[in-house]
Amino acid sequence: MDIASSAIQPRKSVRWPFRILAALIVLASVVALAGTGIAIWTREQPSLQWQLFASLPGMLCFARFGWHAAVHGRSPARDYWPFASSRVFTCYTIVWMLMLFHPFGG
């Protein structure tokens, strides 16, 4: 029975100054998500629309991580949500960085 309990890693707690910072990050993320949605809706350039659309999952992941730190005081159990696994998140990050440094259609 000891083996099963040792496999579970406790989530790290977040101190109050960092919880306040996380709350500010969540607020900025909400503004960025709303602005990105508006930019996607109003832009005429398809390549820019796809770049903004591709950045939404990363912003959601970042906002969720900040939300858990600010409200619950702990990191979330699955750090890589809305992605299926941490490997999918890593692949997404690599593709997103490539898109950032070499924009399509430019």
C-alpha cells in the first residue's frame, strides 16, 4: 500500500504575493482573450486570423494555471489542460513558436 501513496506527488502551494500576481495575470489573460476574439472577428487577413486563433489554447492554459494559483492557492492537477497530454502541449508550443517566428503568408 505504501507504493501507491508514494506515486502521488503533492501539488505545490502558492504564497499570497504570488496569488495576487496570478490574479493580475488572470485579469490580463481575460482581456487578451477578449481582444484576440475581437481581432479574429474584425481582421481581413486570413493568415493573421489563423495565427490569433492558434494562440487561443495556449492563452486558455495560461489563464487556467493563473486561476488555480490565485483562487485555490495550488497548481492545477493537470497542468496541460486543454491539451490531451503534456506531449501534445509541448508539440503545440513548438508549432506555435515556429508560427510566431515565421508567419504564414508573409
